[in-house]
Amino acid sequence: MKRKEILDAQGIERCLERLAQEIAERQNGAALALIGIHRRGVPLARRLAAKLRKLLKHEVPVGALDINLYRDDFSQAGTAPVLRGTHVEFPIEGRILLLVDDVLFTGRTIRAALDALVDLGRPARVQLAVLCDRGHRELPIQADYVGLSLNTRREDHVELRLAETDGEDSLLLEGVPETKGAPKTKSPAGRRK
């Protein structure tokens, strides 16, 4: 597999700066709180909150959401989920919540996060911020704030590495090499495709 660095630490920092600026401009003094989705959404939410604190001149609460029990792929995984715990130390009723995740792909993680939030209360509004949107949605979910839109093939793998979880900051793309001149297959009727 071919592996390429899309963003280094400085590129990730620039994306977060732009995200924070856009969030601050659009929130207009509303009661905002950030909730990071485990694993890498949590450190991203903390980094964004620090930037928003400077821009908004007040603290922005940050929580952590564990969605493992809400996933729809338990039977496919074949193993028991690793639970990291949900930690939301503030009321969400009537508040604008900004879910934060690393890479938006099929939308299934966000669907699970929305289900988990319903168990915590009823916010006024839920928005979504992601560092990278790579497309290929299976559910009708869109991010409100996107650091980087990346054109990928469905079989590619996009991985965000963060200092807090991985010891370094980088956004990596692993592409499955395209096969040229692959043999054609026969259809059941014996015709070539």
C-alpha cells in the first residue's frame, strides 16, 4: 500500500485555527459546548476549545463521548467493544453542542454519536466539526465545519495521528494501488465484461 502524508503538524494546526475562527464567527455568543467523540475527537475538541477561549474570551466546556455501545457493527467486529467512558460534566439541555470528530467517512460514527447524545438530554441544536471529510457517505450526514475536504477512493484508508494518542501529529492517506490491465471476468452467461 502506498502511504502519503496529507497534513503535517503545522497543517493540522492551520486547519484547527480556521475551524475555530469559523465556529467563533457563526456562534454569535450562543451557549456553546464541544463534545469530542472518542478517540481522536476528544483531543481535537480540547484543542478547539483552547482556540475558541482566546477568540470568544470565555471558557467553552468540553466533554467526551463514548459511542461504542451505540455502533451498528457489533456483530461484524466479533470482539467486545473497548469502553472509554462518556464524560459530560455540564447540562446539555438548551445548549448548542458541537460534536467533534477526526475523519468523516460513511456517517455511521456520527449516527451512533447522535443516539448517545439523546440519552444525555435534549440540546437546542447539534452541529458537527471534523478535521477531514473524505466523502463516501452511507447516511445523510454532513459536517457544519470541515478543516479539509479530501478526495479519496472508498477503499483508501485515512488516518489522523495526534500527539495525545499517537505521539505525533499527521494526517495520512493509504491508497490501495490501482491494478492496470486486470483480467476481465466472465459473466454467468459466458460473455466478457
